[in-house]
Amino acid sequence: MILGVIGPSDSSKKIEEYLREIDKELEIKLYIREKAAECIEVIANCEEECDAIIFTGCGVAAAVKSKYEVKKANGFVSRGGTSIMKAFWKVKKANMNLDKFSIDVVENEILEDIVNEIDVNPKKVFSLPFSNSIDEMEYAKWHMNLFEKGEIDVILTGFGNVYNVLKNMGYPVFRLEATRPLIKTCYEEVKAKEALNKAQYSQISVEILSLIDYKGSKESYYSNMINKSKVDKIIVEYVRSIQGSIFNFGRDEYIVFSHKGAIDNEENYNKLFKLQKEVKLNGFSLGVGIGIGTTAYQAETNGYKALKRCIDSKDFDIYLVDDEIIKGPLGTDSELSYSLIASDERLMEISEKTGLSCESVAKIMAISESRNNSVYDTKELADYLDISDRSARRILNKIVDSGFGRVYAKESSVGGGRPKNLIEVTF
């Protein structure tokens, strides 16, 4: 594995030194930036060259992730109990006391535990835990302001740049360092994430692409042939972009083989949306179903299950099925994830009493959880389930009649008319 380390020089080199001791086969690349905000300059190269990433601290990680979506396995070395104890020891070694000090980055609970454990008994402690909304130099100003007012005698900081600035200005500042136990914990977590990513990438993914409006009449035969050849080219270009393999079945269906890592991500969803639009411009509607599996057969079977959901939807929404879990419509605010099979006794009980399928019950549960509200009127439920108002009304009546729902309120219609029932689903 090639591991990239991003952050200030002192922490980066310490992390490198320790990791070389515990894993001699590990290849490590350092991407040094003293300021957290500047680490965004190296993240793209680091992801391209490395398999996984360690950020030297939470500030570096937050600064990068606020402007860049990190795809590789990553983690940061926290500043916990051992960092605080080591800093306290350095203060004592410098013949200074800990009666009044300021400290940043660490959580207050961790600080209190350490202070109580080693019986420091300071008179004044000023703590400013890490926040992504605070610039690192604001921490420096906070420390300096407290010192100038005489509130503190010692400064403890987890930021490399803050430490260097204050040290050069002559302030009594000590560094909260990345310690060996914390480096080891971070490395084990990142290594586990990287192994999981590899496992995901080893899973087979199948995309079923189906041309829905393909017409075979004599009047449209030649124009369809011309447009179909254009669609073929567009689809091949898409498959090339994900480095997949494509097989054509009949005149209107394509099966694309790739791996989960290339398919199940937002970037690919956007490519598929673009593909649907381009195909639409050539006179066809494109249905897309994505299946994931440990075998090609399982992935293809799941792909057809997802395609059926796509074709049944009003807008050819894209769905993904993985291990009997369906996710979709992908890339939308209404995206849900729920099981296609009944493995829960409670779910089966509700299904039996309401007369609804287990999948319908699971989907309504997922919708209620997603919107953080289980109260519906007929129109809302119809929109969420992509069904007619009549079908939604029938479902709500079944839920109420079976004792798994109640009339929550009556909503008056604009302009008069019969008031609408608001139904609370209680399962």
C-alpha cells in the first residue's frame, strides 16, 4: 500500500518515522503544507499517487474536506489523552507550571479526564475545542489575547502553524503532538477502510441499459436506424469513461459490466443522467438499472430488478439493487434505501395485517424516516410512492383499518370542498 501523509512538517515526519517502524513494507509519501488551508493544494496529487491518506490532524482534514471530496480511504491523527500528557510533561520539564493555561483542538471531556487523572489542579483553564468554522489563525489570536491580559502563563496548541507563529513571537507555547498510540490507531482505521474499499471494488457491477421507445414500423425504420447508430456511439463513449465492458442484446438492450467502485458513486450517477438526456435527444428513452453482486449472475439479476423500478417510474429514475437492498431514485433528494425481502418478523406481521407487500411496508418506513414525519395525505403518499392518488388512498385506508394508522387531522381544501384526512402511519 502507498500511504500519503498530508500536513505540517513536524507531524508528517513523526508519523512517517513511526509507521516505518511498525510496517516496513509500507511506502509513504509526504505532502508538506504548514497551513491547514494550503493542504488543498496537494490533495489531488496525493489521491492520484496513493492508495490511502492520513491527515496529520483534524484541522487539516476539515480544511481539505470543506473544499474537496476525498475518495480514497483516509483518516486523521487525533489529539487525545497521550498528546495532552506529553505536552504537560514538556511544560514541567521547562520548569514552568500549569496553574493557568489555554489549550485548543482537544475535546473538553478528554481534557477534564486527563487533568483529574494526573492531579494537575490548575487555577484557570481556557479551552477552545476544534471547530471547522474557526480559522486556525483565530486560535492564535485567542491564545495571544488571553496571554496579553494575564489570564494564562502557558499555551498548548494542536496546530503546527499556530505553534510556529507563536513560538517565533516569543510566546510560551507547547505543541500537542501526534503520539505513537494515536498514530497507530489512525493507521489501523485507515488500513481497514482501504481493505473495505478494495473489497467493494472487487464486487461486480452490471448496468442494464434499455431503449424504451424503440419503434419498428416501416415509416420510422430508416430514421430509427440512423438515430440508433448515434445512440450506440454515445453509449460506447460512456462505457469507455468507466472502463467497462459492453454487450448488446437484441436491438434495444445493452449490458455493461464493471466494478462497484466505478459505478456506485455520484460522479457516475451524473454521467448516467447526462447519457439519458443525450439518448432522449435522439428520440429514445433510456431505462437504467444497476445491479451489484459477488458473481456476474447475481449482479445481472439485481440489475434487471433495478431496471423494472426505473421503467415503472414516471421519469425513468435510476435505481440500484445490492444484496436485496434497493437504493433510489439515485442522485435525488427523495433517494431511499430499503430491503426487498422480508427478514424482520415485525415487517412480516405488518404486511400480513395490512395486506401490503413487505417491500411496500419497508419503503413507507424508509420514507417516514427520511422525511422525519409519518403523517401523510393521499397526494403526498402518491408522489412518494410514484402511484396514483386512488392507489395511495387505498393503501392509507388499509393501514388505518388494520390498526397501524390513525386520522391525525383534517385539512380544509382551498376554495371549499371535502376536507382531506391527514393519516399518521404508526408502524
